[in-house]
Amino acid sequence: MDDRDLALRRLTYALFADRGRAPTAGEVAAEYGSTTGDVEAGWRRLHDAHALVLNPATAELRMANPFSAVPTAYRVHARGQWWYANCAWDAFGVCAALHADGRIETSCPDCGEPLAVDVRDQRPSGDRLLFHCLVPALHWWDDIVFT
């Protein structure tokens, strides 16, 4: 990634956080003083560098980790609104990225029991939390959406 791609990534993330949703390539282009095609080309380079994730069928954002552009089972309430995270780990990352306290809501993937964790002062409310990832870290990017 070069400086221009890093600036595009920073702007994309800033717009995501400011708007509470994934920005479109057109919205980023307007802010960046560029064209939609240039933004999409930059996003493809960032996707290839694992700096964000595009929808495989379009040039739309799918993930700007920890944020998800699509609904998931990991909802985070922070800064007065709801966000989707890509996984349990990213749910904590939403609070960290926003520099905000929050509440994470999901359910147990085994039994379906609702789960909620409050995050205050960068710490989870429970001290007995366990995070398990089925896919070894070495293979996360083989299929990051599944991971």
C-alpha cells in the first residue's frame, strides 16, 4: 500500500464511523476529490492487502474491520447507535475503534442463549469470557467472511 491507499483507507474508516454505515464509493470519491472508479480501484488494492473486504460480486464494502457493512449476529450499541461487527472479537473492536463504551449483544452459537456484554472503560463486564475461533489464524484470510 502506498500513501494514497492509506489515506483512502483512513477516509473510508472515518466516513464509516461518522455515518454509522459503510460509505459508498461515490460518497468517498466526493470527500476524497476523486472519481468513483479511482476509489473502487483503491479499495481493490486495499482488499488484496487485507486492509478491508469487498463484496465479491460488487465493489461495495463488506467489512472494514471491525465494522461489518452487512447484518451479523454480533450487534454493538455504542455512541448512541447500533453497529454490526464481523465476529465476537470484532465486537470488542467496534468499541475500541469508536473510543466508546458499549454493549455487545449476540447469542451462543451452541445453544442459542442470548449473550450480552457491557464494555466500560475499555474492559468487558465479565471476567469469565471465552473466545474460541474455529479457524486457525494462519487460515483466516483463506475465507475471511466465514472466519
